[in-house]
Amino acid sequence: MAQREAVSANFLVQILNDLRRAGLVVSRRGKAGGYMLGRLPQAITLRQVVAAVDPALLECSVARHGESGPSVRYTWDQVAAMLQQALDQLTVENLAHNPGGPMFYI
């Protein structure tokens, strides 16, 4: 999978560990081991995935400094809320049913 996605195996393991800690995937050791979803695909939202892997993407890091700071921050807070709502509407199941999308076996 790392090769297909052009990422290092170490980076992929870090991502899978983040997802495992969040309960989104489970890992199994041994000959028949590997990773599998920890919940049904329709029960895992993209917001949960982003929160597990890169939670800073869901936060507004704009300061309130300066004369326009509060207005800019308010606007970015609204954008962040819309992003979170959109990610809540998309699930792993939605991604899996993307016509023409690749199939991954993890």
C-alpha cells in the first residue's frame, strides 16, 4: 500500500498507528495478521480520520491580533465549522463506493 500511494512504509505505519489509537482500525499480529477497520465503514467519518491523523487541520490557528483580527478569526472559525460539517457527512463507505476508485487491501 505504501508503494501504491508513494509514501514511505514508516510513514504509513505512523498513520495506521494513529488510526489504531483512535479505534478506527485494529491490528492483528502473526501469519494472518494485518490491519482491518475497527468499525463498520459507514460508522467512520472522514472527520474522525482527520482528527486521528492530523487534528491541526480541524483547528483554526488564526490569531485575533490587530484591528482586523477578530473579524478574520470569526470568518475562519466559520470556515472551520463548515469543513468539519462536510467531513462529518463523508464516510469510509462513501470512499469505498467511489466508482473507478482503487481497491486497497490492508
